Amino acid sequence: MSEQTPGNHNQNGEGAGAGTMKPGYHNTDGQGIAGHGSFFQATDLSQEEAVKATDWVRKHVDRRTIDLGDRMDDVREHMYELEKDGQIIIHRITDQHEPATVQTLFGWDKQVPTKQLWHHKSCGQCGNIPGYPTSLLWFMNKFGFEPGKDYLDETDQTSCTAWNYHGSGIGNVESLAAVFLRNFHQAYVSGKQHGHDLGHFYPLVHCGTSFGNYKEIRKFLVESAELREKVTKILGKLGRLVDGKLVIPEEIIHYSEWVHVMRNRIASELQTIDVSNIRTTAHVACHYYKMVHEDAIYDQSVLGGNRTAIITSTAQALGAQVIDYSTWYDCCGFGFRHIISEREFTRSFTMDRKIRVAREEANADVMLANDTGCVTTMDKNQWIGKAHNQNFQIPIMAEVQFAALACGADPFKIVQLQWHASPCEDLVEKMGMSWSEAKKTFQEYLKEVEAGNIEYLYNPELAYGGKV
Amino acid sequence: MATYAEMQQIFDDIRGDFRYDHDLNGCLNCGICTATCPSAQFYDYSPREIVQLLWTENVEQIYDAMQEKIWACAQCMTCAARCPFKNSPGGLVAIMREVAIKHEMQSAKDVLRPFGRVMLKLITTGNQLSPDMIQPDHFPDWGPNIQKVEGDLQVLRKAIPVKTLQTVETAWEVSLKTSVEMYTIWEMTGVLKSLELMDENLFDVIEDFIDEKREDYEDWLEEQEEEDDE
Ligand code: SF4
Ligand code: SF4
């Protein structure tokens, strides 16, 4: 390859497959700078000068320093004002939650609590991909968290109802807001029954759509006094106000953000399996980083801060190969109503824009995701690909499931891969475990379950407000 | 076919939503939204077109787009993340869908019919999806092996080591009190009413279910009181 253009080219393919974008590298093949015409003149800078120039530009033209104008302000500042005015109560993140500080798209700080978490489950995950929540709880136990004190999983919660809203249009801002506030009020008061203070448990949202929806609704709530007034009436009727006020969380936290901030501890304290031979691709949920995008986590050390750090950071920390593919930005094809009633769209899109590309360009061993609909869509729609001459298959799972496997979790009992349709057995085998042995053990365990000998990650009584 | 006045009313309702000014700030007609839109690749649908119709207040064509086009949107919000004007075409579509329901448009009724099962589950249990909904006969295109271990669904669910997840008819166990609180939300926010407009039969089934659950809850409360008295 010739040295015609400034900067470093991805000449040795380091860090990956086709379409890869390493920070500081242009992804060209000697044809000029990508996206520029032939009139573009090379500067003939030396390697060293080019790096210096690029660094200078980065420093001065960083999107994190751009003037965002008044249409992109920080909702948290308005919340603090409302709290000062005595209008709302903010569920604060305190030292007790042992928060880690990370940065979001525009360089704003976000605190991610790591302890005393209230698991706000996802209906799609629990119903269809239960390995998400089980892997997450398993990690918390592995870190020595005490159920009922360091985390709580209970029955007093509903779905966010946003899947239905985005699918059907039934529902409205008011109903979404009331559901949000009811669930988060419960999180706020849930510690009481277990002998803790108000605000002890901080909500950890498992679902990507819930996460996006709640953040959008929180903005509307903070902005609109009329909406607050309407929902205050409803929450009042439910007995879900504190001192007559709405409780709004300081931060809305997604489970994958917890995984992100814990990734190095996961790798250094818990990892038992070398995954350096595993080629991973990432599909980050649209509703994680495209809805209220200013709140998604970005990190200069992950993909140069050019894409959200979520998922990739965990794969990197575990030492897996991170392979790029050109349609990384596309959605999965879930579509809310489409997965139910426009299935041609869902399966065609996911096969053509995700599975085929990740297979052909990246030769991926696994596609890691961080949301409910994405895993369901990409996992379940591979079989039908054959009918379209698209016989491509890739194991699909959440990054937290992959991380659990790398830390020696049982592929069935904990990671619950039995619910997946994609060829997860290939990945498990490549990681050095015997799928058939694990399956045999699990089938033995099923007999125990039938006999009533069930293993639990926490004392089941806790789910109903009982003591440890 | 609606009269011009009706179409104008529909547009006024869309424009009257307080999110409208958030989601529409002008439009360059650049097409970035459409270029990045998954639905535009498969349907006769373009978020740029929707935004242009709204921006130019073309009430007739807005009405026309509400017959079918708005239901093509996958609500991924990729457009919103990319629009240089910070518009949210997907957010505008959500408003238009709500208004289509409010005006009892036939398109909305047709589109929502196959969604009834999810709706029933959601309204009555507070969960949108459950293990018994994901059985092979509901999704033949997922193939014969959607699971890797055959067996009784109940036993397989009991083998999940988390108590709240050992359910079949809901994604997790939702307490009765929680469900009853949820019904109050549906009532007070007009959601039950819009359901009635869309599908009367479904509404009747849901209403019966809600009454029954409320009675169960009352009974439970009485039992608790009696226990406390003893
Ligand atoms: S991206 Fe924004 S400005 Fe461009 S056509 Fe779409 S809505 Fe209009
Ligand atoms: S939200 Fe709708 S209009 Fe926007 S990109 Fe997604 S499918 Fe297209």
C-alpha cells in the first residue's frame, strides 16, 4: 500500500476485519482520504508531523467542547432547581451506592452506582432471554453482594409499557410517565421493608427501551409543569408520593452501564477463561444510544470515543477480539409491532443488515448485544434465512452472558443458553467447554427441579418483601 | 374519506401535542433521516417526507400518510440521533399514531388487530410478554428448534435460579397490588378509553379481567385485616 495520504492508514489490518475504524487510522486503501474527492491534496507530512497535527485538531475540534446552544441542556440541572423549589424529590446517588464516574457523549459526567441496586427487570428478557438477568445477578453474588442489602429483586414492578407504546400507539406521555414514576417510587421506598432507609436501593434498568423511554419521559416531566400536575394526581391516588412530591431519579442507569464500569474487576477478579481467540462483534441497542443520546457513555479509550463504549469495552476488557462490520449503526429490525405483525421486515432486515454482514465481513464467533428486542430478533430469525438463500448463522447473546461464560458460569443453569435459537454451542465449544457435558448435567438438574430441589441465586422470600 | 375540516382537526391535534416543538425544528430536506432509516429500505416510507409534510402543513397528505405509512416506522430513533436539525421524525410518527387512534382511523384498527395479544397481556398483567407467548406454533418462521433443551415449560422455567422468573403466563411474577395500581393508571390516563375505541371486544375481555383482579385484591385485603384482628 502506498503512503499517499497523511495520518496512519490501517495498513496491517491491526485490530480487525473489514471496515474497521481504529482511532488515528484512516480506513482507506491508498485511494485518497475516505469521503474526499481526487482534488484533495496530500500534505506530505511525515508520520510524526501527521500525528502531531491530528492531535492538535482533536484537541481543538472536539465535539465534546462544541457549543450545544440552548436546545441541548442538561436535564439534571433543571431537576436540582425543581428540588430546591420544593417541587420534587430527587432519588440521589450517594457514597453508599459506591458510584463510578463516567463520561457521556458531550463529556458530561454521569455517576453509575455499583451497589444497593433495585433490579428493574425487562419483560422481553425475563420472558425470552432469562440469561440476561441471571448472569447479572450471578455477577453480583460473585462480587460478594448480599441479596436484600446490596441488591433487591422483587415482584412489585411492571414493564415500562414502552414496547407497546412504540408498537401500537396505545398509551400516551401521561401513562408512560405514571408507570415510570410508580416503578421508581417503589425502588425508592423498597429498602424500608428490609430495614434500610428511603433511597437505599437505586434502580438498575435492564431493558434498553425502558432506559431510553424513561429518560425521554424524565425530560418531559422536568420540562412540563402541566404533565407533573397531571401525574401527581395519579401518583397521589396510588399513594406513591413522598411528602406529597414526585420522586425522580438523579440518573437513569442501564444494566450494561453497570457491566461497563465493573468490566475491569470482572476481568481481573473473576475471569477464568482466555477468550483471545474469540472474534466478537457488537450491536448496541438503538434505544441505548440514539434516544436521549447525550446520556450514552463514551470513552476515549474505547474506539477512540467515536462510538458508545458499551459492549465493546467489556469485550476488550475480557481480552476478546473486537471486530468491526460496516452496518454496526443499523438497528436490528425489531420494530416493536414488526416483530409481531410485519415479520418479513424484521427477519429480512436482521438477516440482510446484521447477521449476513457480521458473518461475511467479520467472520464473527458471536454478536454481543445489550437489549431485549435485539437479541430476540437476531437470535430467532436465522433459521428462516435459509429460505432466502441466506444461510448465515452467528451465536447471539448479551455481553453480560458472554462475560459470565468467560468467568466460568454454567452455560445452562446460569447463562440459560437453552432459550437461544442461534448456534451458541459453537461459541461455548470454542471457549473450551463441552456443550454436551454441560447439557447432560443440566438435564440431570431438571430432574432435581421436578423433585422440588431448586437452586436459587437469592433467598426467594426476598422477592415478596421477606427478610433474608 | 374525511372532510377538509376533519383533516385540519387531525393536524391541529398533532401540532397541539407538547412534544411537537421538540421533535420538529425546521427541515433541510437533506434526507439524512431517510438514508439511515431501516423502514425506508423496505417500505414506501420516508421520514424526510413525513417531516416535510408536517413542516409545510400539508393537511391532506398528512392524512394520507396516516392511512398506512406511519405504521411502517420501526421506532428505532436512528433518524433522531442523526438529524442536523435535531428533529425526531420517529417521535413525530409516535404523535401521529396516537392521533390516528384518537380519531378512530380504520388504518389504526387494522394495524392493531394482530397486536391484541400483547395488549391483553400488558393491560391485565403489567407485563408485555410472557414465556407462553413464545411457543413454536406462534412463530413458525423461527424454525423447529427455537430452544436447545426440550421439556415441560413449567419445569424449564423453574430451572431459572431467580424466584420472580419462575413464571409461565407472565415474564416475571407481578404482585396483585402492583397490577391493581396499574389499572388505575390505565383508567386515569385514558388508555382504557382509547382501547375501547380501537377494539371493543378486546376491551370487554380486559374489563372483565380487571374487575376480577380487583375483587381478588379486595378479598386479599379483607383476609389481611382479619388476620391482623386475630
Ligand atoms: S435529517 Fe432532519 S433536516 Fe434532514 S430531511 Fe430529515 S428531518 Fe429534515
Ligand atoms: S424511528 Fe422510524 S423513521 Fe426514524 S429511522 Fe427508525 S424507522 Fe426510520
